[in-house]
Amino acid sequence: MKPAPFELHRPTTLGEALAILGRVCDEGGLVLAGGQSLVPMMALRVVYPPHLVDINGIEPLSRIAVEDGLLTVGATVRHAAFHRPVVDGPLGHLLAEVSRHIAHYPIRKRGTFCGSLSHADPASEWCLVAKTLGARIHLASLEGGRVLEADAFFVGAMTTAREPAEIVVEARLPVMPGAATFGFSEFNRRAGDFALGMSLVTFEIVDGVVVDPRIGIGGIEEMPRRLPRVEAMLADRRVTDTEPAALAAAACEEVDPMEDATTTADYRRHLAGVVVARAVGAAVARQARKD
Amino acid sequence: MQPLRPTRYIGKSVTRLEDRPLLTGAARFVADLDFPHQLHMRVVRSAHAHGRILGITTTEASALPGVVAVWTAADLGDLPPIPIRATAIQGLPPYRQPILARGRVRYVGEPVAVVFAESAYGAEDAADLVVADIEPLEPYLDVCRAPAEFAPGLTSEPTIIRKGYGDVDAAFQRAHAMVALDLSVGRHSAIPMETRGALARHDRARDVLELHGAAKRPHWNRDQLAEMLSMSPARIELYENHVGGGFGVRGEIYPEDVLVCVGARRLGRPVKWIEDRREHLLSANQSREQHHRIRAAVDAEGRFLAIDETLLHDQGAYVRTHGARVADMTIGLLLGPYRVPNYRAVAHYRLTNKTPAATYRAPGRFEGSFVRERLIDAIAQRLDLDPLEVRRRNLIGSAEMPYVRGLTALETEVILDSGDYAGLLEKALVWSGWQAMSRQAAARRAAGEAVGVGFGMFVEKSGLGPSEMVHLTVHADGTVEVVTGASSLGQGMETAIAQIAADTLGVDYRSIRVLHGNTNRIAFGFGAHASRVTVMTGEATRRAAEAVRAKALAFASELLQRDAAALDVVDGTVVAREGGGPSITLGQLAAQLAPASGSRGDREPGLAGTAWFHSKHMNYPYGVHMAQVAVDRETGGVKVERYCVAYDVGRAVNPAMIEGQIVGGLAQGLGGALLEEFLYSEDGQPLSVTFADYLTLTAREMPPVAVLITEDAPSPLNPLGLKGAGEGGVNAAGAAIASAIDDALQVAGLVARLPATPQYIRSRLRELEGGAA
């Protein structure tokens, strides 16, 4: 468990980092942020990056701010930064609750939000958040920058639209309306393990009916995603008009689950229904507490 | 003046002597050791589960700067394979593991080449460059299928072990009812915090080969290495350092232990190898994978008439040091605390293309207790009886002790030495509040939760012989040195042995220094395994201390002009029993017994003694596990809410340490019951080679545990009545958890396989409820 030789670059400005990355990315150079996935993979010799561009010394990338109704999360903001709400209203509480499900405390103190998005593990909580809430991912390169919607950024399991010479510099999340509610449900074998299945649900109740329901699932398919058919079952109705069992059944039907040696597609399909129903239940309960 | 009374240490939870270095960071594990000019070794491992080796190219690796040597099997000459500890079971030698693969590879992770380099990084870089050209062969992975070919002319079933007595077929014919189960336990093993490691150097000044990082069986390993390397045992020294957990897997001879020795001798430089976690999960002994087809014939009251058992044992790719012991002991000890008039067991010992298997804490008993207790639950279900009542009716009575089983295990006749199984059961039920637990679980079920309680009874075994020797020496400063050939795996043996020596001798236990695990300090030793150290070394220590005490009192009686019977040893000083008068310390007596001391006279120099303890029979502690679980019906997730273990240890030397053994063992038992499993793909690729895939229990999953230690049945096989405590915490965890899950879901026999993962529980619910779940 000793990584193969590599050269470590420690730029202090984004321009410098992009210049180095531009030089080394063709031979497999990678960006190092929290390193909580990358470094173990190097130690296991699953990946052999000959260069690492460490962006932790680039001060502006640690920025976390609310501007124009958007929460901006810089590339080196750690998971643990969200343990306490970083923004007023439901979003801060949502991120705080979800952050507690990410791995273990030491990992949360080092791993980053944007690093999780870039790694694009199917069971990543932040990828689920990004897809469900509609994050925008800001990429920089020597040629300039571009902004991708989460839907365009995630391409497959462990795969994103980021080009090798690009750095994810920040992600922006829309601040949720104060009246919105959310619910999160995750099932895993042990505390801190990758989710076998999870769901994040948000909606608002306006005039007694559900508005803008978002129902995301993660850990079930190759990428987290929203379930539009299940969302449609909730939209514009009283929340009590939809049976949890019906939501669960619809979620099971809508997903196309992964299969692996320990977990069959059938199990994951069933679990999708369970976590969706539970997340909706949690959102309803949260709403009830507020009312 | 008040007479002084000796302080008693046996039975007290005194603090552990070994903790200071462990808690202050002064401990020295093998990875902490370095010798000047040492080389680092890296093993190149097979990526194929089964294949023919067409060639291994090492040129590129050898050319890397800092690489000193790269060897394959061809470079090892006629180095013999990994040895087997002899048993009566024949036919195993052709299946031993070569130090480096020869001709074929038989599991992913099998050593095929070895690199020696100036740095650990360089060694790993070079290992990456070794190219093994392997023609894949069909792997054999499922012992429920007919055996395959191990090598031309050799099947993958080296032996079939048969045990039993009575007329099983006749018993089945007259049975009131018959119950048959098909049960299995998944492959899992010990995950010590410290991985394996070895550091060898050839000390040319003394012409001695030193091996640091020894554990468990230093003397046997020394003798075997001597034979393999054609050296005299007098020229090999094994050193035990601090050990971060053994549990059966550490301290056996593995290819790496041999390779560091060969490397150090041939290359003339010390060679260090520290196993990484992935290697541990690929190459250290695995355990537990068994399939059981078991049938019981019972009368109308649920009493056993006969048990008919077929075991399919997955040994992995090779026979290692333990031979077929685990399979043998599984069927030899399967019957636990119950009276079974007729018994027939057949163990098919089969090799598969997986990591080789051997012992893991409570080997054969974790599995056997799961199977036996599932069987009892099934009988109760079948006859509509209370499972506790069925157990009571079948328990061997205390008046029947010693109870001759008519079976063997670990090359000894199984004779249950002492026990009051029914007595402990009743005590445990009251102590744990079992009835209230059951009632509360039922009430919660009525309210819609899936909560249940489960139960498992077991008999452990401990105190395996054949022998142990102790040298005990009192130094002039009063320090007492106890040298034993047993070893420490961190279990607290130094403290337990010190407590026994202190009580016998009449000294403070803190004045005792216990030395162990170093072959250059003592000629014989049988190590630390099979819950034997407190019993074997403990009794040898007591005997040595008796002899030293007698010598001290005889000498003091002359010096103090008192009758020896009127003297006592109190806190290291010989005093008059009635109090007052002159006294002399053991240290002063030791000084006067120095070889050159004028007052020694014709006495043997030194206040010292040596004693042996020999034992042909194991002794048998026993216990009860009780679990309360809550199952999430929708996900299949299991939360263990509460756990109780009652254990009769015969004589508790240090209750706190016994409790620690039980709780620690339980964490491993619960891991095996719910979480841990080495999985393999259809082509034999191991899938559990990181901690993200091999799930050990963590603090979050560990329930509150209550432990009741009793001393109702001291062993008649040693004067202190000692029995072992190393494995009782693991033993019936699978049994109790399975039973509790059944109860929670109100589906008898739901758990037929361990670990009971959420995925498994869901699939069983669907299967048993016809897809309704």
C-alpha cells in the first residue's frame, strides 16, 4: 500500500494550478483536493497519477458564500463545514443532516464537497444533493471557464463531463425557499458506509398542495437522479392524498438498479421504494413540525 | 503485634501489567523495529484464482534502481512447503503450500515471486513490474459440488473425517420425529489491528538467524524453520514483540515468514516485511466457511435420539499449518452441552481456489454452535415445545460429569470435565431478566415492531496440552522473573500469570516480570492458542512458585531459627505466622543463595525453580448467549439492542480481563453473524479486499453487553480449577443472533446462513412469504 512515484505540485493561485494541470494532465496528472478517495486508490495502486496538483493552498477556493440566492461552495470546502447550517432556511439544515451521513468524522474533516462531485461515486450523498437541487458546477481551465448543470456534469458511474485540464472551482446550489421542507433517508450496512440506497426529497406546500416536488435517489443506479414520475404523483395535490406505499411502488418501478456481488438489483429496487417513502415521510413530518 | 496476612490476587480485577507501554506509545510492534542496512520485501501475488504458470518475467523489476533481488520458485531450490502440525489425519502432505507457487497458482493472492529492495516503496514499484504469464484454469469454488482436480492424480478432497458412536440408523427408524436442516456459515476471519509482519537477520557474529515478529507458536515455528532451512534449532531465535491481536491467524508459518529468513541468509542483510491491509485480506488465513446438512431424530418430548451430520468444509487452496483440525474439531465438538445417544458425522475436507483457511477464535465452535442451536430451535418448532424446555431436557447433568463423549478433538479424547449446564442456564435467565426481555419484545411486536430475543448455549474447550514449562527466579532486589514458552497476543497473560505466581509465592503481583515468546530464554514452549495459557502456564507457574516458596521457607527457617510451618511469606517477606519476631525478604534470601554466597552451604544456587505441567485432556468451560434484536422489515437491517453472556470459567483469575475477552470476542462473533464475509466472484476473484467491502463491526454497531462470570464448575484437571476464557465471547453469537432474528420476524428457521445480511434477510422473507414481503 505504497503509492507509485508521483510529483506533487502545490500552487497557490488558480492560474498557476491550471498551468501545471494543463502541462501534466495528458500524462495522467490529477487534481488533489481532500484526497479521501484518490489517495487510498493510489495506495492500492488502482490509479497511478504521475503528477498531483494540490489545490489546497489556493486560498480563494475555500470560499463558502451566499449571493443572489445561490450558495457557493468552493473547491476546498470540507464536508465538515456543513455540520452546522451554512445558510439560513431549510438548505442549511438539509446540508447539515446529509453531511452526517458522509463516511466518518476524520474523513469529513478533510474530504471536500466539490471533490465528491468530481469523483461521482454512485453512492455519494453530495452528488444526490447536486442532482436533486439542481446544482451548477463551475469549471476553470486555461481556455477560460464553463458552467454545467448537474444533469450535464454527471455522465456515468465515477464519470463526469470534466475535461482533464479543467478544475472544478466551485458548485452553486439554489437557496431553498423558507417555506420548503425536506426529508432524507439512507440505508447502509454500518454507520458511515456507502449507501445501499438513499433518497432526498424537497417540496413546498402552497395553498395546501405540494409545489415543486423533487425526489432524488442515490446508490441505486449508476448516478443519482430525480424520479419525475414519482414527483408527478405528489405535485399539486395534498400531501396526504398520496399513499406512501403507492410512492414506494412507483419508485421501485421507475428505477433501473445496479447489481453487484452483495446486492441484487431486486434488493436495490425494493430499497428505492423504501427510502423514497421514508424521505417523503420525513419531509412531511418536518413540515408538520414547522406548521 | 497483629499477624500479617498475604494479599490475595487471584479473583481480583487488578490492573494489567502490560498496559503501560501500550497506553503510553512505548510498545514495540514488529513494524517499529529496524536494523541497519535492512532490505524491504514485497511479495508478488497471483491475480488468478487458478492457472498454469507459463513463465514469470523479472528482468524489468530487477533492473529498477534499489532492487537487490527478485526470486521465483526456481530460485528457492528444494525449499520445502509450509509444514503441517501432525495429527492422525493422513494424506495431507501433497496439498501443502509451496513458499512460492510452482507450476500452478491456486488462489488470488498466492505468492508467485518476491522482491528485495532498499526501500518499501522501491520494492512495491518493482513488484509491479514482475509479469506472471498465467494460463487460466477453471476454478473450483463451491464445496457443495463434487470435488475437482487439485493436481494430476489428486482430487480436491484430501480427506474425509468420520466420527460417531451408536446406531444412528436404528435411532432414526424408531424416532417420533425427524428434523433436517441445511445451514451454512460464510467465510470470514480475524482482522487484527496490527497486520502480520516479520523481520529476519542473520547475526554473523553469533551465527544465529533471528526472526522478530513471532507470535502464537514461537518454538514450533523455530523447529519447523530449522528443518526447512536445514539449520539447527540452536541457531534460530524467534522474538515476540508486542502483538496487536492474533485471534488464530497471526503466528502461524506463512510463506512470508520463510521468505524473510531465506532472504536474510542469502543476501546477508536484514529483511523486513510488513503486510498491508489488502494483503491481509487476501493472504492471511481465512476461516468458518462451512455447509452443514444435519438431521436429528427425537422422541415425543424433544429428546435427542440421534444426530446425523454431514459437513462440507471449505479449506481454500492449500492445507496450511493446521491441517484438517478445524473440520475435525467442528464435528468432534458439535454436540455442545447436550446428551446425544447416537451420533454420526462425516466431514468432507475440500480444497477450493480461495485463500487457504485455518483457525479463527472459537474455530469450529462458532459454526457448530450455530448449527446445533438452530437444530434445537427447529426441534422445538416442530414439536411445538418451548425452545428452553427442549434444551433443559437434553442438557447433560452435573452428576454425569466427567462425561465421556466418545469423540476426539484436537487429538484428545473429549471428556467434559465438569459443568452444571442447567444451573448456569437458570442463573442466566434470572440474571438477564430473560422473561421480562421476552415479554417486552412480544409487546413491541404487538405494537408493530419486529423485535425478538434469541438464545444459544455452548460448551467451549480450553487448556490444550500437552505441556508447559516455567522457570521462576527471585532476584536479589525481590523482583520475580517468570519465564514461559507460552506467548502473549495481548490477552493479558502477563497479569494473569503474575497473579497466580504472586498468590502462591506471597509477593505483590507488580513485583513479577513475566517473560514469554522468546525462544532464546526457554527451550520449550507451546505458545498461546486454544485458550490454553492461563491453564497450562498458570499451573506450571503455580508449581514452580510452590517449589521456590518451599525452598525459601526451608532456608528462612534455618536463618530465623523458626519451624518452617510457623512461617509465611507476606508481600515478599518471610515472617512468623503469629506476627512479630525477625523476618527476611525473599530478595535477601536470593542474595544469600547466590552461587558465591558464604551462607548458601550445600544448597542449589539461586532462589529459583522450574516446573512442568502436562495435560492429556482439554477442559470445558461453558456458557449462554442471549440477544435482543430489532429488525427493519423493509430493509432487512438488524440492530442488536442488547446482549448478555453468562460464562462459567471454573476459576476467574482476573474477572475484568475475562469480561474483556468475552466482550472483544463478542464483537467478532457479531461481525460474523451480521456483517463480515469474504466474497468471491464466479471466476474466483476476491471481492472483499478493502474495509469498504469487508465489514467489521464498529463501536456504532456494538450493543450494550452484560457479562456474568461464574465459578460453579472448577476444572478437576488442575488444582486451581482454571479454565480458559479466550473464545466464549465468540462461540454462540451466530446462534443467538439467528434465533433472535427468527423471533423478531416470527418466522422459525428464517436464518439458515450467516452472516444474516439485510440482503439475505429480505430474500428469505420473500422466499418464505411467497414474495409478499
